[in-house]
Amino acid sequence: MSTFAPIGQKVEKATKVANGVEEDDRVVEEIESLCMNCHENGITRLLLTKIPFFREIIIMSFSCEKCGFSNNEVQPAGTFQLKGSRYELRLIDMADFQRQVVKSDTATVKFIELDVEVPPGKGQLTNVEGLLTTLVDDLAFGQEERKKENPEVWAKVEEVIAKGRRMLAGELFPFRVAVDDPAGNSFIAPDPRDGVGKWEKREYLRTPEQNAMLGLADTATDGLDENDDIIPDQVYSFPAHCPGCMHPCTTNMKMVDIPHFRQVVLMNTTCDDCGYKSNDVKTGGEIPEKGKKISLKVKSAEDLARDILKSETCSMECPELSLAVNPGTLGGRFTTVEGLLTQVRDDLHAQIFEADADAGEEARINDSLSEAERQRWEEFFRDLNAAIKGEKEFTIILTDPIAASYVQSLADDPSQPDEQMTVEWYERTDEEEEDLGLKDMKVEGYEEEYAKEKEKEARKQTEEAAAE
């Protein structure tokens, strides 16, 4: 299990013994934080632990020595699950009160026979008895004032409190408790002895309202507008598999409108298991008849901050820096001129010197380089670093056969040309057409061929039926 311990913080060890065997030590972190009761400093303790048959959670406990205030809370250690979950337990004896419960801050708890529902609130690591006791205590709080101000409501609440206390005393078995969590991060512990109808778990697709509550895209309806089109600037999440470790992960996608250009799709994949990360940009729309070449003279920090979209089919050149990047390198990127050069520098530096670009001289070691080669590369990186810092003027040239790349114009009127940027349309070469698969692509007359294929298939089936 991974744990974290920031430098300078006091830590303690928490050890669990199960079946006579000590598990790995778990680190309890202590962080000085503000008490919301007396506004003095108290201590928050954090423990990352794993619930059997469930997943990792973070247990948080706050205490203040000044005023005695304390608070406990539980949060999931991971992200929202792909589906919501609903657990239901049928209690038939006192032992069932000890069932462990993880209630996240997005979960709703309901004691069905009591007909009382606890809305989403503070996360808890407790048991069924703790849930019901907290519910009864919360209802009892303020009853004296309620009796004076609204006797009718007081009487109804008093009935619920009395019934809840009888449940706690074991007088009203059987009854049911349900925990419903749209985020999928809550849990009621099962027992191997549970029979049919005693413990139940059900996963479900979230409703649009639940996705909105969690701040997620509407995955239940694919988050489309009334015309079944993707909504710009809305984040869509869908399940994927990590190419690094093949574990399930999530890919996030967002469509962005680039002013005076076109719509592009930003994609990000992150794996919580192995740490793999990937970012990419996909351009949409039809392929134009010609390719496009963009040349930009970078003279100032303002030019370095220009937005730039380099598609995966685009090549890049900087003659003054002796830099050339082939199509397919880096994939698609939507960043700034400075960000694009920085990424090229970091990737090249890691390959050449087998170290990060910001590493010290002692870390820049590659025994396979001759002294002359080393000096040439060091001079190259000095020029590249100077360009990134705005200390050296240079020209960046993007050549894209499908015209899917873009550089932000700084002209006051976007319809007017930028003095530092030129855009040239050119005829694609046969090699570019071949690489893009455009020579094999048929966009006219395919309907007739499809109809002929269907007719041929139908005639074949008729002949086979007649033969039988």
C-alpha cells in the first residue's frame, strides 16, 4: 500500500494484527490545522487504509486541545467510480448492527421501515448501529424547541425517535438499511453466511442530475445536445485500459472551439495503478484539398505565449535553432510556442544525455557520446534554452498536409494578416497523399457499389434456399 509522509510532519505507526500476523505498518500523518470552533490551531490526523472486499480510504480525525472540539471524517482515496452503487442489508439479529459501513460524503442512507432518509453529508467509517444511533441523536437534538414552536412536528418526530430506539434495542427485527452512493464509493460489509435476500449490492448508471451533482458529464445520455451533438467545453469521461499496465482507467475528452480555426478534441488518460499519463489533441472536420504551411517569427515573450496547435500529421522546423521535428513526433499538442519548445527540449535532452533538462551537470552523463558530439549537443541546447527564455529570435515553421495545425494571430483585426506570420497553401505531394491514405479513399459513388454488393448477397441467399 502506498503512503505519503511530507517532510517535517510528525508521523506515528499504526499496526494491525490479523490472525496473529502483523501487516505492513501504516503511517498516520499529523497536520497542524485551524479549529473552526475556537479559531486556534489543532491537529488533523490522516490514515490511508484498505477496507477488506472494498478499496482504500482516508480516515481523517481532528482534535483541538484548546477547546476540546473534535471531528472525524472518511474520504475515498480514489476517484468517482464508473457507476453508482446501492447496498441494502436486512438486519435480523443484534450481530448485524456490527456490520462495517463506509459512507462517503455523496451517499444517502435510508432505514426503510423507519421511513427516514439521511441526505449526503460528512463521510463516515462506522457500523449500522453507529448510523442509526447518529440518526436518532440528530432527530432528538432540538426537540425541546420544536415542542414549543411546532407541537405537531414534535409529535411526529418523537414517534420516529421512539421507533428508532426500539430498533436499537433489538425489538423490531427484521428491518432494512440502504446506502445509495452515485459516486460508487460507499460500502456495507458482506458476510460469508449471508443468505439470499440478506445483503445486496446493485450498480447503476447515474442520472443526469446525479452527474451534475458530482460535476461530471452526463454519461447516462452521452452528454449530447438536442441534436445529438457533442457539447463544446464539456468534459466527457469513458472507461479505457492503460497501455502501460492494462488495468482499467479513465479517459477524459473535451471539445474546444479555437477562434477563427476549427473544433478540436483534447484527450487525457491517467492510470492510478501505474501512474501512466497521456495527453493528445485530435482535429476534426473534412480534409481540405491542399496542405498548409505556417511560418511565425518569434521576437518577444508575447510571441512565446501565442497559442499553438500542432497536429500529429504536422512537421516542425526552426532553422535558426537547427531543430526539425518529424510528423507523428509528440502526437497532437495544443499549448503555447514556449510550451511546445520546452517539451521538444525535454524529450530530446532525456534521449541524448539520459537525464532531465533541469538536472545538474553531474547528472548529464552518457558515456557513448564523444567529446565533439557532446559539445555540439550542449551548444544546441544552449540555443534552444535561450529561445525558450526569449533571449534569441527564431522562426517556427509548421507544415501540415491536412491543414489541421494553427498558430494564434496577434493582429488587432483577425481578418487582417499578422506581420510576423505567413500562411501558405500548397499542393500535397504523392507521398503525402499515400501516407494519409487519401489515394485509397473513395468519397463518391460508394452508394452504388454498396447496393450492388447487397443485391449480389440477396441473390446468393435465394439460390441457396432454392437448392435446399
